[in-house]
Amino acid sequence: MIGDLGLENREYRQEDSKVEVTGFEAKYYDTLMNLITFGWYPKFIRKAIADIGLKPGEKVLDFGAGTGRNALLMLPYVGDEGKITALEIGPEMQAQFRKKTAPYPNIELIDRRIDEPLPYESEYDVVFISFVLHGFVQERRDTIIQNAYRALKPGGRFAILDYNNFDVDRAVWYVKWAIRKAECPLAEEFINRDTEAMLQAHGFDRFEKHLYFKNYLRLLKAYKPM
């Protein structure tokens, strides 16, 4: 699947990533996402979160939780009996998250990295990660996947909203431009990997997917065996 950029020979570093958003971009993240997508993003993220299939009373672990937008969209599905534990390290993101979710006692924010070993074991029905996994080098992605697998109850699902696997060389011009000019180099490296094989290597054994935006974006649900 790799094109003509010599990506297979490149040595990637975490410094290549843009996943940890800071400063002005972090402070106005939701507004900027709405603007640069011409208002498309809010409808898209609502649809994607609906496709997770959350149920009343479920416990969700939200990796790289951002501003709290996603947590608030998940909350009506899990209801008062459910719980959302959100992990986020960005100070600007945390401030927005706390402000938005303050009225809801079953949403918890924790200042904790997701690419280091986490203490959760067989506690959650769902682990959710949105446009974060692609921004890590593979070694750290493996740690994140291991964290998700360990945190899930048997039969639980790891819901990954991110880029689909596709040939960037054959993508429409504006997608190719976005991946190679606006995104970090790690994004194309992630796109060129077999995501399901990556997850199977860590024990996940069943998959469901929902495709969006002409199949360039995907919600991949990976299930932990019962």
C-alpha cells in the first residue's frame, strides 16, 4: 500500500507528531474544527459516536479526551448509571473539559498519559480514542493498544475513530494534500499499516467498522474475547 515516498525506509520519531495540541489551537480547538471542516465535523462526530453502540449503564474510558465534546456526546447513551473516565494531559484541553462537564458527576477527568502503562484492568465496557492513535510512533501505539485491551472487560470493545487504511497516492487531491501537507508524517505511516493485524497481535479477535467521508475515515471496533 505504501506509495513512492520511501515511507517504509523512514525512521519516525515522536517529535514528528502533532497529536498533542497546545496554545491557540488547543484553546479554540472545537471552533477551529468546525470552521476548517465548513461545519461538517459536528454532524460527523455525532454520527460516529452513535455508531459505537453505547448502552445505558456502560463504563467508557476515553483516551485523549480533548475538550469534552466527545464525552458529552457519549453521556446520553450511557445515562446516569454509566460512567465516562477521560484521560487528557493538555492544560488548555483540560480547562475546557472541566468547564463543559462540570454539571455531570459521572464524567471524570484524569491528568494521565495514554502511551504509558495504565492501572486499569477489566473495568470498562468501551475504550474510545478519536484521531489520536495515528499520532504516535508504533512502539507507543502498541502500549496504547495494550492499555485498552487490559482495561476492557471480556467482550468489551476498543472503538478507534481515525483514518482508514488506503493508498494515499490514489486519494483525491484534497485528501492527499491534507495527509502530506497538513498532517504529521506519522499519519501516512499509520494509514499504510494494517490496523486490524496490529490489533490482533494484542489479542483482539473480532472487528466491526463504519466508514465515513468517502471511506477515508473509519470507526473500527475491536472486541476483546469473552
